[in-house]
Amino acid sequence: MLKELFTKTKKKKYATIPSEAAKQDVPEGIMTKCPNCKKIMYTKELNKNCKVCIQCGYHHQMDSAERIKSFLDAGSFRELDREMVSGNPLGFPEYVEKLEKDREKTGLNEAVVTGLGSVNGYDVSIAIMDATFRMGSMGSVVGEKITRAIEKADELSVPFIIFTASGGARMQEGVLSLMQMAKTSVALKRFSDNGGLIISIMTHPTTGGVSASFASLGDYNLAEPGALIGFAGRRIIEQTIREDLPEDFQTSEFLLKHGQLDAVISRVDLKEKIAGILEIHQPGGTFEWQEN
Amino acid sequence: MAGELEFEKPVIELRKKIGELKEFTKNTDVDLTSEIDKLEARLEKLESEIYENMKPWDRVQIARHPSRPTTLEYISLLFTDFFECHGDRSFGDDEAIVGGIAKFHGYPVTVIGHQRGKDTKENIRRNFGMPHPEGYRKALRLMKQAEKFKRPIICFIDTKGAYPGKAAEERGQSEAIARNLFEMAGLKVPVICVVIGEGGSGGALALGVGNYIHMLENSTYSVISPEGAAAILWKDSTLAKKAAETMKITAPDLKGLGIIDEIIPEVKGGAHKDVAQQAKYMDKILKDSMSELLAMSEDALIDQRYEKYKAIGEYSFPNEFIGVK
């Protein structure tokens, strides 16, 4: 018995090759693998870099809470209309259950978080869509909360900033969801006519009814790199025109090339760049001139 | 008759039979008058049974009927002195949208609408009534022109949707639609919208931000086609009939949801059965809407539009309100 302990262990009968699954198996939470360049990095490190891959610059999905943390001044955010929840206007089967499930999954009541906060000291009214809730789809609550955030901006005379992330209209609310496009646009028009500043930042994905309403109505339309932005779905277009679409079709870069965006900005620089725009919209400066 | 629809077949067959019997009576000595009278009474009953109890899917079929009257037909029947204007001044002229200036009971107006074709050749020219961004930009140009000359605007909505194509995306389909929603909100003149056929999603809404939204009785207005809804929701586009009911897309449904203002009645069996009569039904409601809106100030018109859209949506606060106000 004791002797056995000191003898050389027997040769292994089988060679162990780590399985494909095991290779992929990164300890949950601690490490994150970039789906683009496959680099494995510390999640902490990734988060510190605004969830932008430190190697290839790929923008990982950000939820509303992370967005607030990375974009607004610490402790400045005050949420509006947090408790607003959707009805089931069409009596759509299983809709209520689906909403309930997503509420539990995300801890959110709906696909947009709105409120007041500041960016490098500049007060703003802000709406942040969250694609983790029902794919960020727009129903009555999303439309109403965004409209109220616009009205709040108007009331307080502060800029309105929106981060969009949405698959489009919420099918289960039918034409009511379609009408939210009109509702939000009508509110933006009034705000704009009163001199309000609108900044739209499109993030992955911004499609359908959201891209065809407030997302495209900024005084400045910006986007994060590599985001999918478009009106119609790629598959539908391919079926309609029966030809393959370019690789970069409906990406931020494609839109920039075709004149649909002011700029594509990395999330790492976003706060500073937006603060710069806000700064230019502040009254101030001295300029002396001579009257003839 | 060409273009008969499945649900109205019993009516059409009975009518055919009556016709045959009449022909027979005329050519022979056999008198079938009493039979014919009986059948005609039955036809009348059958007609009202079928046309007054139409299911959503039946209405979808009528809304899509190949001979359903189009924008240009209504324009020729409702307006005088129509002068069509072309082009968006930036890219081209999209014939899926028509627009121009005209007179309505002597009053100058601007009229704009989606334009389908009625045969293959015209449909190709009109891109099946599915606009590109330049179509929406042409519409907006004409609206701004109407505003300058203080002309009310009448929009006819009739599209399956904005065209889903590569060029459309490149030229900013989203932005073109969004811009129209935004600018229509602020127009200082009355805007009356009438859904005359299919009102498909954002492509329809881009001509649809108005003071009044009316719908022909057998038109539809929806966020997605019934086929599309079925494919997304149940992964089966053959469930379109079910989707047409669930999605609430007919004029009576939308009236019930408070989205539209008036249902314009249609002639029995659908507008295509008697376009002239249909135009008369439409004329009455347009006249009423015009006189109401022309009495309003510019600000009142804009405010009315604001409140109208602000009111659409269903939500609640079941828990205690904890946000800041």
C-alpha cells in the first residue's frame, strides 16, 4: 500500500485531448471572448473599455444600466416613468406572459429607460433603449416614455439624447405600435420648433419603425461602429431584389458612406464627443465687432 | 365577372343563375317569372348576409382587389383642375406616389397619394405602389408648397409598404419616412388622410400624419401584412387569415381602437363595384372635414394633431409611481 504511493504512477492509458467544448469554456463572468476576433480577455478589462474589444474594437452589446454608467456622470441619473407598463390592447394571445417573462429576465418594465442626467456637467433628458427586453421593440410604453422624455426636455429646455436599439415595431400591439412612430415624431417636431437640440445615437440594432422615426430625426445622427441600421430586413430585401447584398450593407459605415449619418463614433470616445457637441450648443463666447 | 372573391361566390353564382333563367324566359314560352322573383329575393337576402358580415380576411381581399379604385381615379372624380407635379428635386420622380394641385368644390388644395397600377405594365411603372425615398421626398416637397400657399392637403393612402430594396436603403428610406412624420406634424394647414386600400406600415404612415384619418370601410391599416405577421409570430405565413383577425387591421377595428376618425361606407361588395358612387360617399366626408378644419387657426391645427397622436397607446402604472416628476 505504502509502497504503491512511492512507485511511479502508471502510464495513462488514454491520451486526454481537451474537447472543443472545453476549449470554448471560459469561466463564466471572469473572462469574455470577443465574437469578432475571438480574443479572450478579462471581463473587467472589457467593461473598463466600455465593452469595446481591446483588440479589434468590436462593440459588445450594452444594456441600459451599463449605458447609464458609461455615458452619464456618476450619480446624475434620475429615472422617469419607471413603473409604466404595457396593456394588451389587441388582446394578443401570450403577450402578457411574454412581457412578464422579460420583466423577470431583465429587471426592466419595458424596452426603454428614460430620465434626466448630465454629461460632463451638461444636463440632458435621455432615453436609452434596451434590446434585452423584447428585442427593444416599440409598443405603447416605449412610445409614451420617449414622448414624455422629449416633453421633459422641452419643459426644462435641455437637450434630448436618445440611444436607439430596436428590432422595430412591437407586433403584438399592432397598429398602436405603428402610431408610436407618429407620436414620437410629433413630439420631436414641437421640441425642435422650440429650439430644442436632438442627438440620436444609433446602436446595434436600429431597424424598422424605430429607424424610420426618432432614430433618424436628430439634429445630429450618430452611430456606434458596426451597428445594423436599416428600414427593411436584409432577408426581405434579398428576396425582393434577388441578388446578394454587400457585406457591409446596412451597417453604420454603409450609412455614413451613403450620407445618412453625421459620424460613426467609437463608444470609448462617445461621451467626450457628445459633451463637445453639447458645449457648442451652450450660449457664450465673446466676439467684438465694429459697427460702421 | 373577373376578379370575384372566394367569399362572395354564392352571390355571384346565384346572380348568374337568375341571368340564365331570364334569358331562358325571353327565348321560350315557358314563364319562370315567379321563380325568378323568388330567386331575386333570395339574392338580396344572401347579399346582405354576406356583405354585411364580412370577416377581416374578406376585407383584406377587397382592399387588395386588382380593380380597386386607385388614387388617380378618386382624384379625377373628386377634384377639378388637377395639375400633377413630378420629382423630388434631388434624385428623381417616383411614380409610386402621385401629387399635385387641384380644386375641391372650387377650393384650392394639394392632393397626394400612393399610386398602384391596375395591370402588370402599370404596376411595374408604379413599383406596385411601393415608394422609394424620393417618393416621400416629393410628397414632402408638395406639402411644404401647400403650406406656403395655405392650401389644405388631402392624402390618399394605398400601399403595401415602403419598398424594401437596396437602393431605397442607400438613399435613406428610414430618414425619408421619419422626416415626413416630423414635418407633417408641424404643417400649418389642414391635413386630411384617407386610407383607400392597404395601409401598410411606415410606408403608409409617411403620408398619414393628419388632423383627420378616415378609412374606407374595406380598407386595412396595419403595422405589417397579415402574411408577414403570421411568419414572424407563428413562423407560418399560411396563418395570414388568423393574423388578419388577431392584428385588428380593418376599418371597424381601428375605429374601435380610437385610431381613426370616420369609416367611409363602401358600395355593396366593395368600392370597385361602383367607383362613381364611392367617390360620392367620400366627397361627403371630405367636405365635412374640410369645413371643420378650415375654421381652425394654424396653431389649433398643429395642437390638434399633437393631442391626437399623443393619446394613442395603452399603458398603466400598476405600482406606486417612484420616478421623479
